[in-house]
Amino acid sequence: MELRLTDRAYALVAAVLLLAAAAFVLFVVHPGGFEGQIGWFIALMPGAIVGLPLADWVLKIAPSAQGIVLWSSVIGVTFSWYFVISYAVIKTFRFLVRAMGR
């Protein structure tokens, strides 16, 4: 019996690996020094674009929930971003393989 995974399952695995790699680069490798770290953070964790303004808004309402909202939105949006990119790459690759094979 052969285990067949869907494209969504492959994209899920790829998104988890990409998110883990981005976190490793940001929090262990520290590229670019202090000032460059901000650019790397925005580039590798695009959820920060949504998470930082949202966390600022939550800070005015419930200051103790700011950290939870910040990191959950940063990780959630970044994971979704990596999932969509991975899914699109997988679908494009499969389409090209089918087109070349015929």
C-alpha cells in the first residue's frame, strides 16, 4: 500500500519547514547586525507587517494581551504566506511536469 499525500499536505510540510528555517535564521544566526535585523525580520516574517499594527491597537485596549496577539498574528500570517507560496510552487511544478510529459 502506497501512501499518497495531497498537494496541501506537501505544502503544509513545506510551510512548517520554511517557518522553522526563517525562525532559525532570525533568532540563531542574526544576519545583518542590529539595524539589518529589522529588514531580515520583515523579509522572513511578513506576518510582522500585519502583526505589529494589530499589536499596537491591542496595546491600547488590553496591554497584557499585546505579546500574545503580536506573536500569534506574526506566526499565523507568516505560516499562511509560506503555505500559499509552497502550494503555488507545487501546483506549478506538477502542471509543468504534466505539460512536458505529453
